[in-house]
Amino acid sequence: MRSARAGTLRSTALATSLALVVGLAAITAKAWAAEDAPAAKPAAQDTASKGAAPKTATTKSAAPKAAASKSTTAKPTSTKTDAAKTEAHKPTASKSSAAKPDAAKAAPAKTGAHKEAAPKATESKSTASKPATASKPAAPAATGSLPNKPAPVRAAAPTLVPATRQHAAPIARKPVLPAAVAATSSTSQSDKEALASVVELLRKRRPSDATEAEASISDPVARKLAEWLILRSEDNGASVERYRAFLDANPSWPSQTFLRRRIEASLWDDRRDDSAVWAWFQNESPVSAKGRLALAKVMLGRGDRGNAERLVREAWRNDGMSEDTETTALEMFGSFLTAADHRARMDTMLYGTDNEAAGIREAKRLGSGYLALAKARIAANRKGSNLRAQLEAVPSELSGDTGYLFAKIQLLRREEKFAEAARLMLSAPKDPARLYNVDEWWVERRLLARKMIDVEEFRTAYLIARDAALPARDIYKTEQEFTSGWIALRFLNDPSLAAQHFARIGVGSANPTALARAGYWQGRAAEAAGRGQEARAAYARAAEQSTSYYGQLARAKLGLPQIELNSAPRGRGADRLEIVRAVALLYEIDARELAIPIFGDMGDNGDPEALAGLGELTARHGDARGMLLMGKAALNRGLPFDHYAYPVNGIPSFRQVGPEVEQSVVYAIARQESAFNPAVVSPAQAYGLMQVTPDAGRYVCKRAGIGFDLNRMKTDPVYNAMLGAAELGGLLEDYRGSYILTFAAYNAGRGSVKKWIERYGDPRDPKVDAVDWVELIPFSETRNYVQRIMENLQVYRARFGGGTRLQIDADLRRGASVE
């Protein structure tokens, strides 16, 4: 994702058709944002505006001089990620999406194609170096095989122990319901025409007419699909009873939570009587602020004040609400709320920029001191130049407020006063009840811990990571344990301590990346401690995850020659299933974009038999985007959908106009950049399959001696792929064939890569551990990006080349033989 993990990207096609009506939900990878991401707007890495962290020693090598280009045209200064631009003015998002893989706050500037544009719900849930050898990780053993003895060690650091805490038990997945079987096996032409009419009427915002057209459909599957589309559309006027009838009859259909939220909104907005509300919640728990408030009203009427208060407080402290909903809630339940509840809401709403207006409203209710604090928090979110002045305006009695401490730590880190920031962080509360948003606190700890690595304060870096309150999201739990263990192993030279952290990664998870990361780093820790047999066993566990970066590294450690991919699962009579028939109908009426939420939801929650049928269907229709969305989500559940998660038909044939680039590299990039959506546009104005920016397009055309056509770059997938491949080829030429540097620059820009070479060494240097170099990349989105492209590359070689050998070890060291 040209940078990141990913603000909302919009497809031009969807924007003109469905985005206004059908409200496509975010589907695959969940947003990723991050203050440390090289993103276009709000949250670029802090070092972007102030330069690299102070070097602690002279580096041995400067950035290599780029090869002379064929043109004297200056290289484009803007990056797909805008990482080279100043980080000021980038407000960060606090909304906890589902997937932020490896990043945390703002949206990725280059791409987030995995996430589809969707109308925002009214009541949304808010969550709330190279430097000298001393700072370089301990020298590793040869990557290709296990050593006979452990690598040399540095002087022992002070003894450290992992923090003791109770980890949450693995979350039990909701049982997957079998997909419903269709009553008929075919649909008449007249029914298809009526279904197409329903779609067209919804696009014209005429849901009542669409309902009339639906009534003429006789085929049960086609009619059910029409009803699902109508219920997902905006302002459809559907009653609670209509929603409920659909959900009761179709528990295995997609969008269950989406439609439940619609029901809860209707119960509250339409002031439905207590009996209707009570009937709905007999077998359901609220999933939205309006649902909680509606049920609280009924509970109060039934004399259950305790549960009513609990529901109101839960909604007030945690949920986003419109100003009108807030006002009504205060009128009805204001006496339930204490000053502590109002402080909690203010604090929750001010982690990030999504709900700043709600935070300000709450601050005004609390008084002038809290209003000053809220303004300071907003200045911190937006990286305002007046943050110090805003903090100084906060009354002294609020200087111990956790939100104040959070903003002060951010300020000190951005001012590069890392020691002061670390002291304040280590003294900050760790009780989740006082932090309100443990994930945002973890992100800040991660940023600061990496700064402490840069200035060689390794023990402090470890303590900052280790002592974090347990994050809420699984991705951050994994990241917290990994960061702690990695620092312990590679900087404190304490493999025993590191192993304890690595052992907690991925517990109870089926996610291939988490499982492979856990096994690989447990192997590295055991290897460093001289426990070869234990290391091999750990690497073997990681190696089972052939599609994962760490699994591929583990296979290289074990000397395994190839990665193992699962063949496409076969659906046994899947065409008889309703949801498969429904998607087939969308293809037949040329409305495949409406299947996007189906693919994502089914990938996350669907019956494997139905998924196999959907996979076969997408393959028949050459729908690479649908294959990827469904296959990737299924693969993350541990299902054997490798074949569909890595489609080989997503890029049209094109002519290469620059230095030749391997086909698998182009596919690896496009899969990550656009998820094979040729119409996607990033907030940084990067376009199409390869997320090419206008500046980059002009530059590569000039370099190749061909004409540049901006409109074609935006609309023609063949031309877009040609330009993206040419840009990759130019980067590979300039970086002497280094994939690490090429991929990092494609995401974060040449300027960022130059700084990282100066700070952490050159990964082409045999003395530099390439795996550690990638882990040291300070932008979490770029770090993740390079790993994902590397793993994609290995899989695509296997898909295109049949028995192609695993080359990740050589790919990480590419360019090293050229001096």
C-alpha cells in the first residue's frame, strides 16, 4: 500500500454507482493507519518533518549513488505515500477498524485497496541503527542453515523479566452456519431482468420502486438477493419487522451485523414501543449506541434501573453518537451519568480525530479546564505547532490526567526529547480503566520504544514495550509481544527472556502470519541460546505457513527448497447453495461490484463449502478482485484457500518500457497496492492497479522516452501496469537490484530510504542482517509492506513457475554482490 496500512480508498466506479446507495462495508484488511506510517495526510512519521533521529555513531556507508537515468528530468519528489512530506497537520484516526495490520493511526496514503469505500454509519463504535556497531543487533548466524554453535554474544545486560499479567483467553469464533440450499436451480430471464431493474432503481435512490420490482420476481434466490440489496441501501424506509424477517429467515447470509445495526437504529429513531424493543432483544445483545439506549429505556420502564444504568454508561463511555442522539440521551438518562462518565467520554472521543467534536462537547459540559485540555489533545492529534502552548494552558490540577500525559509524551517525542518522554511513559498508569484506549497507548509506546533503539537505550526500549497495558486488538497483542521479544533477543542479547515473549505470540490464533512469526522468532531465540533441536522444531512449526514471510524465512533456515501451496478446494455441488447462486446472478446481470461485501463477509464468516463454490465462480468469471477478497479473508482463518488468495489473472498483458521486471514482482506489488481493483484512488492521488502517482508517471515516461497520458494512467489498466512496472524497474536499477530498498522506496519514497540506509546500514552489505534491517524500518506500514511484498513474491513465483525454488533468502540480500 503506497502509503499506510490505509485510509479509505475510493473506486471511481463505485463512487458513481453504489457508494451512494448500497453502502459497501469495509471488507478485507482493516484500515491501517499510523502515526509512524508514511501517509499522505495526517499521520506521517514524526521524523519526516524533523529529520532522522540523532545518529549515535558514524555510519560506514552512505546511500549509494543512483545510476544515471536516461533523462535529465528530476526524479519526482512526491511519494505515493507522501512520507517525504512533513508530518505536521496530519490528524490521526482513532477509530478501531478491524485490521490495521501493523499500523495504527492514520490512513495509508498510497493505498488501502483492501478496504472498500463505505458510507460511515451514523452511530459508529469508537475505540476509544546503523549507528555504530553498538546499536546494531548481534550478528546472526548464516541465514540458510543452523549453526553448530550460537553466535558470539555481547556483554550481559542487567537481568530483565517479562511483566507478569493475565493474557486474555483465545476468542472463540462464532460457529459457522451451513450455507442455505437454494430451492430452485435456475432463474428465468424475466426474473433476471427484474433483478437488474431493482439494482438500477437503487442506484437512482428509488427504494420503493425497487420493492415493487422485487415483487415481480418468482425465483426465491433472485428475490432474496433483491431484498438483501434493498435492505442494505440507504434511506430505504424498511421497517424493523422487514429487517427482522430477513435476518430470521437467512442467518447464513452476509451483513448480519450491518443489518442488526439498522434494526437498532430504527428502534431508537422511530421511538418504537417497549414491546417491539423487548421482543428484538430477547435473543440479541445490542451492537450499537442506539441499541443500548433503546434497551435501557425498556429496562427502566420494567423497573430494572441497574441494567438500564449499565447500558447507558457503556454507550456513553464508548460509543460514537451524533449530537442529536447525545442530546436525547442526556434528556432521558442524564441523571444516570456522573462526572467520571463525562470525563471518560471526553477522553475516549479524543484519541484520534474521528470524534473530536464529541470530545469538545463533553469538555464544555465539564468546564473551562477540561476544555483547555481537550484543545491540547486535539492539537496533539493534529500535530499542531501550538501543542506546547496548549498544554501550558491546561490548569495544573489536570496535569495528572492520563490524556494530558499522553499528549505530553507525544510532544516530547516529536521534539526529540526521548529521554524525557521515556521517563514520563514509564511513570504513566498501566491500568486499562485509566487509559480508556489501550491500543492508542500501545501505539505510542511502540513509537517511543523504536526511538530509544535509535539512541541505543535498549533497556529502556524494552521496558517501554514490555510494560504496556495489554492491547485490546489481537494484532496489537501480537505486536507488543514481538517488539518486547525482538528487543530482548537482538539488542539485549537475552534469548531466554525473548523466548518467553515469542511463546505468547499467536496463542489461540489461526492467522498464518501470527503463527509463522511466533515459530520463526522462537527458533531464532533457541538458535541464539545454542538449542539447535528446539530451534529446528520451532522453525518447522513456522514453515507450515508457506504463504507467510516468517514461514518462508523458516523454510529457508531449514533448507526446504520450495513453498507448499494448497490446491484450489473443490465445492461439492456448491452451485446449489443460495449465496453462490446469488453471486452468479450478480455476474449475469453485470453487477459484480455488488458482490464485494459478500466476498469479504463470507471470507470472514462463511461456510467453507460455500467459499469453495464462490472461489470456483470468481475463477470462472475471471474476477481477480473477488478471488483475492474472499481468498485472503479465508486464508486468515486458517482455511486452505491459497489458490484464490493469490490470483494470477489480475493484471492485463502490457509492454515493459523500462528495465525488465519479473512478472511475479509486478503481481506482488499490485496485490498489495490495489487488491487488483483498477479503479482505486488513494488519498495521495495514486491511481489504479499499481497505484501510480502523476509525478511518478511523468518521470518514468520521460526516462523511457515515451509520451505521458494522465487520463490513460487513471483509467487504462494496461497503461497503468506499464507505468508501475517501469517505475519498479527504475528503482531496481538505481538500487542495484535490491528488492528491499526498491519495495521500501515504492512505498515510502527514496528520501526515507536514504535516511534509513544512513541510520541502520545498507541491507546490501553482507555485514548487515537484512531481516533486522526490515524490522528496523521506523514506518510500521512500510515495514509491513516490505514483508508482504516479499511473501507475495515467493507465492507468485510458485504459482507462475510450478516448481520454482524458494528464494526469499537471496531476495533479501539482492544487490550484495555488486560493489
